[in-house]
Amino acid sequence: MEPFEVQILGCGSAKPSTRHNTSSQLVSLRSKLFMVDCGEGTQQQMARYHASYARLGHIFISHLHGDHCFGLIGLISTLGMLGRGHAQSLHIHSLPELEGLLRPQIDYFCREMPYEVVFHPFSYDHAEIIYNDRSLTVQTVTLAHRIPCCGFVFREKPTPRHLRRDMIDAYEIPISHRGLIKNGADFVTPEGDVIPNERLTTPPTPPRSYAYLCDTAPTETVVPFIEGVDVLYHDATFATSDEGRAQATHHSTAAQAAAIAARAGVGKLVLGHFSGRYDDERPLLDEALAVFPNTVLAREGMKIEVNKNCE
């Protein structure tokens, strides 16, 4: 089973600080690298943690607050300087307004850029599949923020059943039949005996899933879209003592994030988007642990394995 991994590049809110960079993370699956949000300084974080610029093909921007998109023009420029070629377009998925804001900067600062930036607009007011390949889909989820904002759910597609080597050898099954068997077919021997698929294979590896819900007040409307995901990254900007501030700014407390995780039955909760007012996020973790035990704090550079037994 190939790794499905999330790496945190920034988990702070509003502005960069000496403790945290602003929001950005990388999702890696089957040699492809996807970025979620691109706050100021993201390209520097990629260099710091030795992330591959060459593998990055798609960027998903949740909303148009600067701490989630100010890093785009710098990253776009750097990719050009590193020799990204015509065959390596960069795809940016966002609300429609972003292209109008970013295209003049690209035209001015990156006039001789050797690759193309392709924008893919989506709507914030309904869920939709905005990316689809052989192994993965990415779906938007409408969030409750001060401006239009979406979360993203990454879902691995189901894989075929696993062939049993001993059965393949025992029945001398030719290579031409093995693909059909992996997809559920029985095997008929030259003598006409039907060998059921269940004897020839073992169940497929369960598909994995990851949800990113950042910059949102707690809202039950997200639960059907994230139910049962293996890992959930959720806005935990404030402690319960600052719940009034969270409500005023349409953010969540750590305890509220944990309540959503519990309601959705997720495997693991990662708290992020921390307010700069806290010198230590341990109290936020303690509040969440009281509601949802399998909770961790995000930190820059950390890698999170997405699997069915998230510890």
C-alpha cells in the first residue's frame, strides 16, 4: 500500500509569527503532490522541509483571506526560476475571484515564465468534485466563515481485490485472466469447474480519506461530508475561554472542533490554525482530548500518515 501522507507547512492564523507560519500543507499520494492553501512564506517552508517542487501539480485555495493565499505569487515565480517547463502546468483550484486578483501579478512579475498557470474556479455554496484522477477525488465542503470559504475532502478510490499467489499457482491461472479476477470475476478451469472469486482473492485494502476544514465556525452541515474520514484537520483557533472571540470571527474552539470530530466519527483529529495569542497550545489540546481522545496538535514540518488505524 502506497503512503497517503499530509505534511504541515503552516498552522498559524492571521499572520506569520516566530511560532507558526500561516496556513499551508501538502497532501501526497501515489507520487502526486497537492497543496492546500498557500500562506505567506510557503515556498520557504517547502525548502526547509525538503518538499518536492517538481511533484507539485495542483493547489487548492479554501478562501481569499491573505493568510491562505499570499504565498501564491512567490511560489509561482520560484517554480519558474527552478526551470518548470511547458509540460508542467500548475493548476489552481479556487473561488472564481482569485484569477482576477492573481493574473495581473503573474503577467507583471512572471512575464517570461516557461509554464502555464491554469485556474479552475469552483462555487462555495454547494459541494462538488473538483479533482478526479485514477486514484483520488477531491470534494469541496461549504464552511461557515466571514467570507465564502470551502473545505476539502480527499478520498482515495477503491482498489481491486488482492490475488492469492497460492491459488494463482494451484489453478495455473494465465496472466490474461488475472485482471478480471482482481475485479471480482470467477475463474473457469479448462475442465469447466468454476472457482469462486472469494477463494482466489482477498479483500481490497480499504480506501483512505482526509478532510481539511480550516477557517470555520462549528457547523453540523459538514458532518455528512466528513463522516468516517481517517484524518480530519479542523480549525481550532481559540480556547474555550475565548469562545466569544471565536464566534465573532467565525472560527472554532478546540473543544468545538473535537465535538465535530466525535459527531462525524473520524479516526484522528488534528488541531490547527492557532491564534497568535497563545504561547502554548497545550490547553487547546487538553480541551479537545476531553471530548475526542485521538487528537493531536499540528506543528510545522510534521507528517501525518492517513490510514485506517490512525494512532
